[in-house]
Amino acid sequence: MNGLSVIGLAMAGKKSPWGSGGGSPASGDGANGDEGDGTKTPPGGTDGPRNPWLPPQSGNGGRAGPGERRTTNIEDIFRARKGGGGGGGRGPQMPRLPQMPDGRSWGPLIALVIVALWLATSMVHRIAPQEKGVVTTFGSYSRTLDPGMAFTLPWPIQTVTVEDVTSIRRESIPEGDGEKLMLTGDQNLVDLTYLVRWNIKDLKLYMFQLADPDQTVREVAEAAMRQSIAEVKLNDAMGSGRAQIEQNVRDRMQRVLDAYRSGVLIQGVDIKKTDPPAKVVDAFKEVLAAQQDAQSEINRAQAWAQQLTARAQGEATAFEKVYEQYRLAPEVTRRRMYYETMERVLSQTDKVIVEAPGVQSYLPLPEMKRTQKTADEGAR
């Protein structure tokens, strides 16, 4: 045989290494599934080694049997990523809600409860006695709620804003320990600390008219206080004129805030401190001390003048009484007045009485006593 015959016979006696995909054996001994070299034909009609790129063909549906090695194909990889059961193991799964005893899900009931709570909290409102509420529909003013229970459309259709309208709010100016210097009418500086008390009069105006109502109240209070202090002198600002200043500031503030349509009512203004500037406080104390001394002297002079006036008025009253008696009996009153006058004059002078002839003369004992006293003092 030549070489080509040998190769042909060899090819005829052996199957393709990739299998035939079905068919009968080429020789007579292949009828029972055995090849000429003693190998057994695999079940399913394929003989020879299987194609390595195809899934294994077995009677268990493509799954590897016990002791067999199974290759992984591309479908198994994607099935595992999607949570499928092929290729060994399940992927991550979402947790499931517990079921009711009759097998139905709790989901609808939970959703119904959430909706009921949302409606109850956004539609039912309780307004306290000291409060009022403003209802806005898509951000625009709708109405004002008075104290009590009120109902509105749910959020976000309608929104309710509640404010305390009766409690007194306080603004202290300046804040903390700062210094607030103001110029008086006599060109002096005074350090003022005061308190503004106010509350909400109209909630709608308070919320929608001004951008910052609280800051507006502070600025209006400072402007009104400066104007009122500029109209008085330093002594009035630090003394008896404080009450009038407080009233003027309150009236001015209310007029300005009403013109702004702020919805704010000023309850009162209280001046807590009126001191001189810190740099001149020592000199100011000396001036106050001098003023107090001068006032003391003035008070003392006024008291002495009042005493003299009272004495003169008493003497005038007594003279008027004597004059009334004189008008009733002029002669008798004249004699009585003469005797009283002589008694008052002679009681304070030395007297020498000379009797009528034949009577012993008066012995001047007072004069002798005075002379004796003078001699005794000279001897000492």
C-alpha cells in the first residue's frame, strides 16, 4: 500500500474527534455500539469524545451527576446575577411583609393607617386660648383661625401657622451691657437703657406686611426715644421728666407702627437707667454733689422765710383782734394799750420815784447794787 491508502484506512477505522452528531457505525462491529478499538459508544447516539464547547448531554437535564464535573456557561452566570436558581445558589431578595392569618398582605392596611394619620395631623388643628392661626392656601393668605378646634384642607394644599397674640413680648434696648448714648435738648449726652413691651394686635398684618416685625419694633423704639430725649434737658431726662418721656415714646411708636400697618400694639415703655457717659461720670458726680448742696441751702432759706412769714401773719392777726376791740370802746382800749406799753418799757429800765413833799425819798437800791457789784469786780 502506498501512504495515501494507509491514511484512508486509518481515517475509516476511527471517528472524528468532535463526534458525528448521530449515525451508524462504519463497520459491522459498530452495530452494538462498540468501536473497533474496544471503546463504548456513549448513550444518545454520539460516539467519540464530546465537543468541549457544548453543554454536557445527559439524562438528568444538563445537570452534572454525582462525581461528574459540570462546566459553567454564560446563561448560568446571568441567571445567578438576576437571582435565579441556576448555577448554584440564590441572589439577594427583598424582605417580604408578614401576612394576615387569612393569607392576605398587611400592606394595604398599613397604607390606609398612614393616610389617616396624615389627614388627621394636617387637617385638624387645635388653637389655644392665647393663640391665633393663619391659614395659607398654596402660600397665599386664606383666613384667620380663632381659639378652638379648626379644620383645613390637608397639607400641602393648606398650611396653618400659629402665633401667641396675647402674651407680652419684651425688647430690651440696648441688649446686654452695651452703652446707648443720646443727645438731650441742652447738648448733653445721657446713657439710656429702656424696655419696650408689646404684643400682636393683627396676626395677618404681623405675618405678611413686614419682613421682620421684631427688628422693626426695635428700630422704631430707638428712633422715638432719640426724638423724645432731644426735646428735654438733661435734668429732666434723669429726674422728674422720665414719666413724660416714656409716654411720648409710646405714642410716637404706635403712630409709626400703625402707619406701617404692622399689626403691633405697644403696651408701654419703661426707662430703666439714665446715667452720664462712663468717661465723664466722676465729673458728673461732683456736679451733682454741688447741685445737691445748693438745693439744701435753698431749702433752708425757704424754711426760714416761711417761719418769718408765719410769725408776721400771727402778729397781724393779733393786731386785727385788738383793733376790733378798739373800735368798740376807743377810750378804754387806748388806756389799756398805754398801760401795757408802759409796763413793757419800764420793766426793762431802772426807775427813780420821787414822792410828794413830806414823804421820804425813794432809795435807789438797784443803782447801789450795781455800783457795789462793779467795785467787787475791780478789787479782784
